[in-house]
Amino acid sequence: MTGFLFPDISPYVIPWPVFGWQVPLRWYALAYIVGILLGWRLAAAALRRPWLWPRDAPPMTPAQLESLLTWIILGIIAGGRLGYVLFYRPAYYLANPLEIPAVWEGGMSFHGGLIGVVLAVLVFSRAHRLPLGGVADAIALASPPAILLGRIANFVNAELWGRPTTLPWGVAFPGEAAQDCPGVVGLCFRHPSQLYEGALEGLLLGSLLILMAFRWGALRRPWLLTGTFLAGYGIARFLVEFVRQPDAQFVSPGNPLGLALQWGGWGLTMGQALTLPMIVAGLLVVLWARRRPG
């Protein structure tokens, strides 16, 4: 097997102590902060161009977008953590409920975070009497930058790596778990699936949404960008799961859903199982939005 050795990257943005104190800012946290800020600026740019929206009327003001941003951050954190607890390690956290709030120890689910964002957008739009379709499209447009940077941070953290590969761009990730490859003697090179996801779910999907919003008039058809985001992310995630190493806790005795999917002959990973409804819903929303008058 050939490939690249994982670079020696510190998980901290400032790797050395400052006046004897380690600055606790990790690349993962910085990725989310910068990604959310970039998404906010992208959505604000669309809101400042009224001709992009139906009847030249944006669904909300930039000031309202700033207020919504706080709700979304809370939705990402709460939903992502609860999604991880329920989808991946329900038995463990049922036995250790006091550890559920310990987000600093790791463990977040994209699909749980998505549910948290959906609830935040629903409540905020209802409370401020905003058109839900337009608000959802603005948030869909803003999402890919955070996904892209978050996946790059996953790579920096040497987590969520892929299955073993003989391709020349495989990466030998550090750690005993990453090097435990049955039948492989010596270094085990794996797919850098984090970078695959960043390229597909972040860069490619984000570029498509920007073109649709600013060049192809898609924002004039409410829900079209939202449906495209759901279907696009779902398809990209479903495909990458074929080369991504399934989470060990997915097929553990404490995860009945994971065991059912495996024993039932489906052969699906948890990521694929949670992504299929996104693909179906996204495609249905796209078809419905395209049938509505522009």
C-alpha cells in the first residue's frame, strides 16, 4: 500500500503555550466560527439584492438575519449533540446522562444539527411572520461554507477517516484504531473521506447554490434552493459513505437501529440510513418548487 503520511498538525490553532497557558482554540471550533460568518455574509448579500426574490421582496432584513443566526447556532449545537446521542450511542448516554452536555469531549451529528436548524428556522419564521420558503432558501445558501471548513477540520483532527485503499492519495492516519486494518502488513492507508465530503458537500454544492441564486434566478422560486441543498448533500454523503469507515458504535450492541440495518441485509451505514430521507424529500421539494409559478 502506498500513500501519504498524515502531517503533524496540532489540533490547536496556536499550538504553543502563551505565557504558560494553552490557548484552547481548536481548528474545529475555528472552522465552524469562520464557516458560519461566511455563510451569514453570503445570505446577507442575497438579501441586499431585492431583484433576486419574488416580487422584488426579500424574505427578511439583514438585521433579522443576524437575530436568526443566534437561533441557528443554538440549533446546531443542541441538535447536533442530541442527534449523536440518539442515533449513535443511545445505550451509553442512557447509562451516563450527565455526559450528554459535554460537547467539548466530541460527538456531533450533522443530521441532528440539521434538525436543530430546521426547528430554529420554523420557530423564528413563525414568531416574526416571515415567508418560510424564502428564509429556508437563504439558510440553504449559507450552509456549504461551514460544511466545507468543518470537513477540513475533521481531516486536521484525524477523525472520520475512510476505509483502507491502495489508491496513491491514501493517507496513513495516526492512532491504533486507524492502523487496525485486517490483512494489511505495515502502514494502513485510508481514503481521506473528510476531504471528499468537503469537496462535494461544501465546495461543489456551494458553488451550484451560488450560481442558482445569483445567476439563474432560483430564489424567485421559493424552496428550490432548499430542495437542491437537501438532495445535493444527501447524494454526496450517501456516495462518500461507501468509502468512509463506519463508526464503531454504529454496530455496537447499544445501537439497535444500526444492528437492525446490518442484520436486515440492508448493509447501510448510519450516515446512509439518515441521508435517504433527505434525498427523497429534497427531490420532491425541487419538483414541487419548479411546478409553482416563478
